[in-house]
Amino acid sequence: MKRIFLLTVLSLLASCMMSSDVVPTGPDSYMVSTVACPACGGTTKSVAMAYKEAGEFCMSQGKRLLKSSMTNDRWFNEAGETVLEFRCLGEDHPAFIRADERRDSDIIIEHR
């Protein structure tokens, strides 16, 4: 009886977090959707799962993740869904370089 109860609880916990497949939305653009119940971490866990899925997907292509947009929906008792739209870009891609604030510009603008 204890084993059945334990298996039931474990299956409920495992099913309270879900992630969609990564879906292409354009050239080098993708979307992933994740859901997590309150007991599993809710919205915070949903965001973390989305970034993890997207990051792993981009790394498998030898590229890096660049977030395009993200939406969060909070449901009853902090359960939540995250939809992350992102791009997988090489480190030398102009959009990726612009997104990195730490890099200095090689263009000097003078006002005379």
C-alpha cells in the first residue's frame, strides 16, 4: 500500500511540470512553452525550465541563446506558464553582439 501511495505521489509531482517541444517560428527563431504547478515551484520554475530548454537547444547547434520575448501567465495559487521566444545565434552575429552590453563599440561618433 505504501508503494502505491508513493508511486502516485511521485507521478503527480512529475506531471506537474511540463515543457513543450521547441518550435521553429522563423529563421533562427524558436518558441518553447513550460508549465509548473505551485508545489513544483510555480512561475519561477516555469521560467527556469524555459531558459534551460532553450539554452540546451541552442547549445546543441553550437550557438547561443538570445531572448526575443517572454510572457508569463500566473494561475491560481502561483501556478504558471511561460512562453519564451528566442533566437539561436553565433557569438559573432551582429544581433548577439549588440545585445551584449559589456562590449565596447568600435564606432566613434563625434559631434562638431
